[in-house]
Amino acid sequence: MKIINILIIAVIALLSISAGLAKVIQAPQEMEFLQSVGLSKILIIAFGIIQIAGGVLLATKKTRMFGAVLAATAFVVSTVLIFIQGNLAFGMFSILPIALAGVVIYQTAKITRN
């Protein structure tokens, strides 16, 4: 079970960091999508920095809970924006990282209570 938890943490961290980097480096597809829902370039970069921070904070046990909450929040925002754009299929797929981040939050809370 411990190996599965480590893999989930790694997947969420990598997804969060890569999604954040796409925003910070202003990938054209990412910029087009987020600007179409009304976000400015500065907000997009700030959102990317938050995603990167969430992914990086997942690396250590001491900051894992905060990182998981940041990552989950960013995934929720992204998923809501995807649904607003009407992309139902990708929106449904985008719920998976939210669920995985929820598992990390649950497992981290369980460990800190013991």
C-alpha cells in the first residue's frame, strides 16, 4: 500500500508541476483556453506558480498536506473551467487528478492523526 501511495503522490506532483509550467511558459494552447474564459496573462502565470508550488510541496511529509490542498484546488479550478467551456469528456477525465489529490489529503491526514 505504501508503494501505491508514493506513486499517487508522484503522479499528482508531476501533473501539478507540468500543468503549472505550461501556464508559466505561456504554452499557446493553455493561454488560448484560459484567456477565452477571461483570465489575464498575469493571472494565468500566478495560477501556474500556485500549481508548481503545490507539486513541489508534495515532496516532503512536512508540507505534503498543504501541497495536496493547493494541487487539488488548482485541479478543481481547471476542471470547472473545462466544464464551462463545454468540454464534457475532458472535464470528466479531469476529475481523476482531483480524486487522486483527495486520496493524498486523506492519507496524509490519517498519518498525522496517528
